[in-house]
Amino acid sequence: MTAILLTGVGKRYDIVSAFAQHATVVAADPNPLAPAQYAAHHRVAVPLIKDPEYIPALRALCDEHGVGAVVPLTDLDIEVLAQARADGRLPEALVPSPETAAATYDKYEAHLLLQRLGLPSPPTVLPGEEPPSYPVMVKPRRGSGADAIHPARDAEEAAFFCRYIADKDPMVQRLMDGPEFSMDCLSDTEGRCLNVIPRSMLESRGGESIKGTVLDDAELVELGRTVVEALGVRGPCTVQAFRDREIGLGITDVNTRFGGAFPAPAYAARPGRTYPELIVRMASGERI
């Protein structure tokens, strides 16, 4: 049976258990008590991501278990995995190029990258620069969820919140006034988009969706496909966007991993085409 290595499993029991239905799963996490590891067939406490032995430890697990795909479940090691894939140490990693991995981890750099690619991104500036209009959102350039995100009605409020979260390296972005959407995307090892599942956010906790609904929206499907193929994404990716009444769609975040709301790619896909199943098939060498 094909083996899948999941890194940074943490509390993502939903994802680990879904993969375990279709493949041998190896769960790797620096925390030996990470709860999600207990849904895997094999669990290993690996070195910290910043440790030089982190990638060698993953390489050893791939060789030991015949791993066909390495899938990160957190933002924290995507850049490290991307570099290891690029230099040939871990070709099984389903991650983008090191350049794309670095840019998408920094929301301001992601904005600039999207602009260069001609993709819609809300007006975004750095502290001290004047945004085109108000209100705006002051938020950290890095991180996930809703931590330290503050709406500001005018320049005075924006300056205050930039000082308030100065230690988090803030940026200032147009406050989008329309509904928020997420697109759960999956690409193959060549960066070809296999599927896009748009969904809305009905209820959130800590900035992550805990209740939503899958949407039949051709515009969102096409946006998701265009983004992941332009960025050369491999494996799962979640694209977040708003549909503003004035400027239309604007992408606010790109996460080259599974998003916080996993049920859509696990259960809303057609039978036989859930994202874990497709990744297992790719790991076995099949071209989808």
C-alpha cells in the first residue's frame, strides 16, 4: 500500500484519519503528544523544523516506509520542504517552488506577487504609506486565523493599530465589504489544477471556518484554477477572497496547504475524487 507522510499534524485528526482510509499514513510532528498522530499507522517525533536534522529525518521516514508524497499540514515547514524538494533531497514533497512558498507565507509579498501575475488583490500598503481609500484592515503580514486583525475607519485609527501591532510586522489592506469565500484547490505534481471547491464561511472560530457551505460558482472555480496554476502550486491549496461591491473579487490570502475547513475537500468532492484519494493516487505514480 502507498504511504503518505503528513508533517506538522498537530490537532488535524480529521485530515490524518481521512488519509488513513486510503493509504499507510506516517505522522511526523516535533510534539510527541500531538493528538492527530494517533489516527496514523506510524507516528514519529521528528526534530524541530529549524533543526538541520529535520529534512534528513523526513528523508529517512520516506525511505523506511516507501512514502510517495509528503504533505505539510501547517504553514511552518512549507518553505523548508520547498527548498528540500528543489535541491532534490525530498522530491516527494507536494509544495510549490521556494520563491512561491516564501511569498505566500508573507501576505504583503503575496499581494505583490498576485499583482505581477495580473491576479486580483485588494489595494495594500505598508505602515506610513497612504492607502487609496478607507476603511482598511490592519493585520500582520504573517500568521493565520484572525489574530491581531483590526479594522480602521481613517488614517488616525490605521496609524494607531500599526503601532499597536508593530511587533507583528503589519500591513494595511482595503477592508472588503462583500462576502468572504474560500476555494479548496488541488494540483498535481506538475502544477496542473485538478479541482476547485468553493465554499462560504457561515461561522468561524479564531478566524478559521467551522461551518460553511459548498457553492456552485463558476467564477470562483475559475479564479481558484487560475491562481494555483499561475503560482505553480503542487498538492492542496486554499485561496481566500472577498467579492467587494465596488472592486469585485479580491484575493486576501493563499495557503499552499489544506485549509482550516477540511470537510469540503474530504466529502464535497465526487466519489473517488476526494482530495486524500487523489493525492494517494498521485503518490502511486498515477497521472490524474
